[in-house]
Amino acid sequence: MLATAGVSIGLEPPGKVIEKLGSDAYPDRVSAERELRSWAESGGEAARKWLIDQCRTAENPEVRSRSLAALKAVVLKDLTKQRPGFVGIGMGSVKTPEEHGGKGFGVEVQAVNPGTPADKAGLRVTDVILKLDGKGWADPNAQHEFAGRIGKMRGGDKIRLELLRNGKKEEVDLTLASRPWSAGVYSENLQLRGDPFAARSRLPRDEKHAENQAFQDWLERQEAGRPVR
């Protein structure tokens, strides 16, 4: 038995799970894959290595396929936790009005992408973010600083934004999501637009494809014997 994160786990899943993976009954195969994922989530590196071996060597193609699906689900779940934080806005930097100091800069919300944390928190186009967790910006690169600070956070982190909305200050609490795979990183978005002063957040157009690519990249690193980053 292998002890992982306080959980004792065998070097391979229970025999009944392996048998069910290759069962002639479709419900059994589906159930076995679900059990396999649960086992792998508690099994750490040893479980991943077992799954990779099954993907390569199992005689039954159904076992290979479902082992790969379980491996992919577990790996992407872990990798997603490491993704930068994500708000879901298009933004630009603006000077704060004189009646509100007039000596600093804010982040103007220029687009709110549907279904994102920004949308759920009620952010609106033309809102100006004056502060993130009580800290503002004093130069024209406000949107870059904002993105950089969000990028150091992770999905699930909670933030508080001080906004200027219709001439009045308001505070909004927001829970970050993990940055979608196909959204890349903020610096890539800037480079693609070629416009460092009006960076737009991009929602993924093909998130599934980007997830698949992230998993394939991880798998190639394992094949090459390099550690996961």
C-alpha cells in the first residue's frame, strides 16, 4: 500500500474496477471509469504512472481508452488549480476625474464577458475600477498592474473592487475563476492585439481544444521524463 496525503492507496485500483473497465456491459464501464477517477485523485504520482502504463500496454482498447480519460480528468483538474485568476473583462486605463482626486488612474471596464466572475458580480461597461483590495494605481499602466495582480492569484480567491459608477463610488466583492486555457496569458493577449493601452480580455473560442492541448503537453513532458511545472 502507498500512503498519499494521509490516504492509504494500493499501487493499482481494486481488481473489480479493472475487470469492469473491460466489461461487455456499458453501465459497468462507465461506473468503473468513475471509480478509477476517484482512486486516481487520491493516488498522486503513483496513480498517474499506473494510468499512463495502462494507456500504453493494456490489451483491451476499452481499458486503454478509459484509463486515458481518467488520467486526463485528474491531470486537468490539478493543472486548472494552478491557472492564474480570471475576472472576465475588457479593460483600458483612464485618468480619475478631478472630483475624485484627479491624480491617479483607474481601470475602465470596456467589456464584460457573459458567465464570467465579472458578469456574476454585476460589473458594467463604463465602470472604473479605482482599487483592488484597497490598493489603487498612480500611473497610466493601471490595467497592466491590475492584470498582473490578478495573475498572481488563483481561481476561488476572493477580491474586493472599489468602483466609480455613474459618478458614485461603490464596492463589489468578486470570486475569481481560473483563467480559461484558451485565453492564454495576459501578455500574450497584449502581443496579439499590439495595443498595450487598450488590452482586451478574450474569452475562449475553443476551450475544449485548448484543454486537450494542455493535457497533451503534460503527457509529452511525462514521456520525456521531465517534471511537471
